[in-house]
Amino acid sequence: MKEVKVILPDGSERRFKSGITVKDVAFDIGPRLGKAAVAGKVNGQLVDLDFPIESDVNLEIITLDSEEGLEIYRHSAAHIMAQAVKRVYGKDVKLAIGPAIEDGFYYDFDLEERISPEDLEKIEAEMKKIIKEDLKFKRFELPRNEALAKLKEMGEDYKVELVEELKDETVSFYEQGEFVDLCRGPHLPSTGYLKAFKLMSVAGAYWRGDEKNPMLQRIYGTAFPKVKELEQYLHRLEEAKKRDHRKIGRELELFSLSEYAPGFPFILPKGMVIINELINFWREEHQKAGYQEIRTPLIMNEELWKQSGHYEHYKENMYFTEIDDQGYAVKPMNCPGGVLVYKFKKHSYREFPIRTAELGLVHRHELSGTLHGLMRVRAFTQDDAHIFMTPDQIKDELINVINLIDRIYSVFGFKYHVELSTKPEKAMGSDEIWEKAISALKGALEALNLDYKINEGDGAFYGPKIDFHLEDCLGRTWQCGTIQLDFLMPERFDLTYVGPDGEEHRPVMIHRVVYGSLERFLGVLIEHYAGAFPVWLAPIQVEVIPVMDNHLEYAYQVEKKLSEAGIRVEVDSRSEKVGYKIRSAQLNQVPYMLIVGDREIEDGTVSVRERRKGDLGSFKVEEFIEQILNEIKEKK
């Protein structure tokens, strides 16, 4: 019988009889690996464990401790859930799609009966039965015409639509027991492999995300290889609920949302204190880094957006109006305005790099179903910057921007990971220009020894980008900072500079944000700190609490001294007990409470309490002022 050569990731080679399965190879390597294996990767292609190897291949064994293994695990859980829904609700259920997603999976269903949160328990119970049955996931393939006929016979209209768009000559399916689903795979060997799962919620979702299409019912779930991991995840979710920025924002009076302006947040006075502190910090750092601040109009002529490419690639997300019988657009991005600032006058290479920064209010038409507090809004302030440079300055400028972003994030205690996004399906420019830009971004990241992940096809329509994903105290990630390298916008707007040879040349452009959106960054900070902002950001930094009404005069004297020193302070003058006032200040997340009574008046001191540590003892007022000012200055 013919032999095949299997090359493993470490470069070692093994020889087997042709037809050996991935699972058998895994067991041949070692029994522990054989038991842990859930799939394989043959010549870079994910396959099931029972995939037969019939020629020489490169092989990687996939286990659940990898991202790919966990995705297969969760996608299999989605199939088990779909089978359970079919069993519970009968033949009238039509299947849409059911992918694995970050932290879980979902499946979209079309059925008349409304699935309630209470119904999830019935579906979970049926899933447990399916798991106990330990049904094998079996793959089979059909010619495209036969696949269409089978799906039409099954009444799976949504699957028919998907297959009609496929160009493949054969179509793959998976079955487990009586359940059959269109799927590329791979899957777990059997339903019994699923150990720990939980159905989380039910939501509405338009077929293919288009509001013109039917509204489907989407069930979200999560799954983990171990029960302990599931319990830890559910615990983190409970913590996340407590930290929900919408709840804390309302309780601490930071921002509000109104039915009269869905997606357009109202920032309240205390929230504006935080926003302004973020802006002050941003301005300080940008001035040090050589940026000049600009401001560009909120509404500009439609022709500008056609020239920039936004009209063609982004118009469904834009707001339009008419002025003097001409079409205008509310800006969804700041870059065309930044370009017009550059074009205001001629430039020489001696001026480069030119770094312009803008806190620009932008508006984007987001679907109502996607709006979420401050995290997804229709109006927000981008801390934008546009850097114009010569081609030989690209690497240094990219490194400078990355270092600036790192410096700012470190003040908030954020760890982050980096993703490099490449050319999307709808994009401007040639592959050659895109490769040049992608290579430059890679070069900067590698020069700084930064690990990064490639995010294929998720770049902006005018250039590739580096995204910074912040990790908060619960381990959740938030995409905030972005760096985009752009060779195309300067071309479209005919931007030039005079080089050392006296001739005109084309500059290169970097678009970048650090916070991303001031409003969203505020939301992230609320959840990261659970409302307990560090002193430099806290809306009220000190609460002065008189023990009795006759201590009010001294309390106001202390308040005046602190206020004159630039500290945000207020006096709790209510006729309430001291314990009640302290508890109130703690609930409002005030960092410091200064208790003043007879002894403090006599000694010219204050009794200091910290919101977490409690009583810190007695301090002279000037001594406390010096201490808190140092804490504010160092942004501890």
C-alpha cells in the first residue's frame, strides 16, 4: 500500500499508510494528544479528525486550548442548539446561520412562535439530551444542484439563498442524528464532546443584517471545555452587569440618553469634568509630540465627500442636507477637512512632518438596534490627527504615533493587543499600493517588537490600519486607538509639496486616533474603574463633611482653601448623620472625605477618609492639599 509523509509543525516527519486519519496520527504522536485532539489542519486547511490523509501533507493537530479548537467547539455547540430548537418547536423552524463568535456562539431562527428567555431552559434541557446521545458529526458532500434540491425539500429557504450564491461545484453538509445542516465544518467528533454550555439571551436580528429583510430570532449562547471556565465566565458577566456604564453613568450623573435623540448622548456636568480632563491630558501630550490643533466644519459640500471616496463607500452611514439648493453632508469623519487645511497653502519638504490634531464632532447613521449607551452612538468626538510626511519619514512617524498611544494608555493602566487590518473587499487603490502600506505598518510594529495579529480584509477603504484593543480589569477588550496609512487620499486631492529638487512631490498621510471617541472612551473608563475614577479624573475629588451644623463655617473655610488650590471639592451641608454622609460620598465614588468637628476646628486639621482604605488619620489642611495635588499631578 502507498505510504504518505506527514510533516508536523516542529519540522519532524512521520510515514504512514495512505488513508490514515488525522485522529490516528494524533494517537501515534501520543495518547494524550490523541485524546485532546478535536480537529486537524492539513496544508493550512481545517479538517475533521476522521479526515483521511492520502498524500504527503503538512499537519497540525488542533486541540481545545487553541483559538481554532475553541471556535470549532463553539460552532458545534451552535449546531447542537439548532437541533434542540428543531426538536422543541417542530418542523416549522427555518434555519439561518449559526457561527461561533467571541466568547460563544449564536444561531438565527425563523419561526412564528416567540422564543422567550424562559424557553431557553427547555432548549438547554434538550441540548443535554443530545449531548448524552453522543451523536456523531458526519460530513457529506453533494453536487450543487443536488444540494439545492435537498434544501428546498427540507424547506430551508435561507440555506437555499446561501447555496445559490456559492460558486463551488460541491456543497458540504453535517448531520448528527436526524439533524442535517449546511456547513463547511469542521466539527467535534460527536455531540458528547460538549461539556459546559449556557444559553444566554434571545434577540431580534435581520437576515444578513439588512433591515429590509425578515426579522429573525437569535439565540446567544456560550460554551467552554470545562465547567470551571464557564462558571468563571458567568461570574465575569455578573461583574460586568454591576459595572454597566449606563447604570453607573445614571447613578453618578455623568451622562443621559433621551428618546428624543436616540444615539445622541447628553454629557452632564460631572461627565464633562471627566471629558475635559481627558482633553487637557490629550492636549498636553500632543503639544509635547509636536502637533498643531485645528478645527474643521461640521457640514461640507457633497462634492468633497465624492472626491474623498466616502460618498461611494460610506454614504449609507452619512446624514445629508441641502443648503442654497446644493447637497451637503454632515461629516462622518474628519479627514477631508484635515486635507483642506493642508491645501490652504503650499508646503515645502522642510516643514515635514506636519502633524495636525482635531477634536472633531462626527455623525454616523448607525442602525437603531446596534446603539448601546456610549459604546455605539450616532454622534461622537474623535480625537483625530492627520500627519503629512515624505515617504522616507513613514517608519519614524508610525513609531512616534505608536509610542504616543502607548504612553497615554499606560496612564490609565490599560494593557492592549494590536491587530493589523488588510485590504477590504470594497477598497480604493491598487494591490501594489496596499502591499506597500501594509509592509510599512508591519515594519513599524516589528521595529518596536510588538506582537500583532493579522485581521484580513478589515482595513479602511483607503488604507490598511493598526488597531489597539484595550483590556479592562475584567479581561474584556475594547477597540479604541487606530493608525491608518494612506497613499490614496493625497492622490485624490492632488496634495503636493516642494522637494529638495525644487519639484512637486506627493506626500503620504497617516490618520490616527488615541481615545477613538471621547464618549466611548468615557464609557470604557466607567466600566474599567466601576465609577471609582482615579483622583485626577474624579468629578468631585473631595467631600467635606461637617459633623454638626455648627461645624459648617469651618467646613466652608476648608472648601475655599482646597478650591483655591485647584481641587474639585464640595461640602455636604445636609442635616444628616455623619455615617449617612460618608456612605453617600462612598456611593458617589468620591476619592476623599474630610470629616470636620470640634477637635479639627481646634487643631486646624481635617480627619481624612479614603473611599476604599477608610480612616487615614488627622492631617493639617495644607498637608492634605500638598498630598492630593501630588496625586493629581502624577495621575496615580
